[in-house]
Amino acid sequence: MIALKAVKRHLSIDHTRDDTLIESYVAGAITAAETFTGRIIKRRALQIKRDGFGPSPIELPTPLFSVDEVLYLDVVGEEQTLNPDQYEIEPGLYGYLEPSYGNRWPSTQGGRKRSVTITCTSGYSPETLPADALIAVLSMVGQMYENREPTAAVQLYEVPMSFHYLLNPYRRIHI
């Protein structure tokens, strides 16, 4: 998602001996950003399993790009694919799935756990990742690269307006 070349430019590195280490730091920083914000940073396919359809709308991981498939176990336990005409999605930062106008969710096998499987694609593409989120990930990678151990000989302080400050606008708060 974030090109190694761009990360190395941020770190002012022109050698290749730490490329694998840097790539692992990028993966870790993206995971930390996703955990902090409650949003998917790196676009990917996800599979959501639910115990029935439940109340509408169904909240999906955001930013939601697409709903690729909705499978469910009908009342007799047969797997069915829900026709896309039967539901609508609200893509973007507030991703929802709900029945289309005039439709209701189909009945599922009562008491069956994980009777609904929603496959969706969520996250930012390299072109749509907000600049401040990119800067937050790059700054965390820089911090991990410079301070590779969990202890230091001197007291380190968080830099104001850093990782949390940059990602705070993207936090998904559940009320």
C-alpha cells in the first residue's frame, strides 16, 4: 500500500539491507493505525460472520468500498446467495448494508450461529489514503526504525501532534 521507496525517502535511507525490517514496521504501523481508528487503512477483502441479519442497517468495516457477496443459511439450513437487488450499501466512511426499498431481510435458520456471511472490500487505496493518515504511519515507522528496543537510555516523550493527533479525526466512535 505504501511504497517501500516512499518510506525509505521519509527515513532518508538509500541502502537495501533493512528493507524487510522496514516493510514489517510498515505492516505494524498500519495495524496500529487500524486499531486506533477502528477503520481499515489498507484496502482488502473481509469476511464478516453474523448470527442472522439482525436490525438494519448492518454496520460494516469502513471505509467501505463494496459489498461483494452476502450468503445466508435459510430456514432449512441451505446456503443461499442474497441477490444484490435486495440490498443497498452506503459506501465510504460510514459503511452500511440494509435492505433495498420495499424489501426485508430473508429469514435465517433460527438459533444457528454465524448464519450470515458478508464479504466486503474495505479500506483506502494508495490514491485515497488521507495525507495525515499517511504521515502518521510514516512517523510511526520512523520512530520504530530509530528506537528498535522497548527501552531507552534517556527519557523519550511523545511528540505533540503526532500519530494520535493525526489519526484522531478518523476514529470510529461507537455510541
